Amino acid sequence: MENNVLLATFENQLSAFEALADIKTKYSGENYVITQAAVVRKEDDKLSFKDGFEVNANGNIGFLNGGLLGGLVGIIGGPLGVIFGGAVGAMIGESQGEKADKKIISIFEDVSKHLVNNHYALILLTSESENAELDNFLNKYNPETILRKDAKVVQKDLEFAREYESKLKTDIEYKELKDKFESKSKEIKENLTDFSEKVKANAEAFTEDLTKFVLDLKNKFKN
């Protein structure tokens, strides 16, 4: 059996949620087994997670909170979530100019192409011996598009996306740290300048007092 990530898009919200509810009760067929499912919505070129579930090894159904689709949802809700709309993907490619960065764009290019604003997508992690049974199941809900990606490829792409996200965070943290350091350095420099002026002023005052004291002594001994 092949492990795939399946994307089905819907114009109608009700269709997406009905498909999810139906799959929840029929996650296993003759030629497929669904282990994770999620519904997302695209709005203003950003995707948000709406609902989902996962099936554990004992066949019990619970809330989607891990695994491949859990990671996907994490990306959706994180700083790179807008990549699903394609807005940041192009920016990353232009700013970095690296083949590896362009790979990030390819992770979500199908979603960006087929899922339009205010429409919904049902994303499934499924093992299939053939595609027709699950396609026929989903076609009852009039999907706009049904497409598949190899789960191993998606997993590698998500790992790369996490690494890139981590790099971005590190760069941002470094910039913030650098800004704070430069700000503190300026503050320290100003404080040292003030201190130096005070020391200089005190030293000049002390020198004046000492000179006067010496002159007084000289005059005293003169007399």
C-alpha cells in the first residue's frame, strides 16, 4: 500500500465538514485506511485549521495533535503559514536565491494553485492499495480538486520547512540581540563619557585645591 497525503478542495463549507464527519466513521475501506484528517480554510491568502482527527493503533479516534498532519497544521498556524497562499514563498525564493528555498514553495504550490480564498480543503493521511475507492467516496461531496502527494516527500519537505523556520527565528533573535547589544553599548558609552567628565571635573577641582594648598604652604613657610 502507498502512503499518501491527499488534498481535496471544496467551495462549500458544509461539504468539507460533511466529508470529514463521514470519513471519521468510515476511515477504513477495502483499499484504504485513513489515519489522520484535517479541514483548513483559506482566507486572505492564509490558511487556518478548523477541525481534524487521528486514529491510533487501537482504532480509537482522537483530536489531531501530532504526526505528519499535526506537523502540517503546526506550519499552517506558525510564521510560515502564509506560504500556503504563496505570498511568502516567492519572497523567500527572491531573498535567498537558493534551490533549497525554492523547495519550500513547491511544498505548498498545489495548495496555493487549487485552494482559493474562502474555500476549504480536506487533507488526509492515507494508506491506499488503489485510488478509485477513496476518490469515489469523496466525489459524493463534489470536491473541486483531488490530488495526492507521497507522504515521504511531504515529510521531508516539512522537515526542511521546520529547519528554515528555525533559521528564520535564529536570525530574528540574533538581530534582536544585536540591536539590544548595540543599544546597550551606546548606553554604556554614554555612561562612561559622563563618568569620565565627572572624574575629569573632580580631578581638575582636586588639582586646583592641591595647587592652592601648596601655595598656601609655601607662603606659610615664607613667613
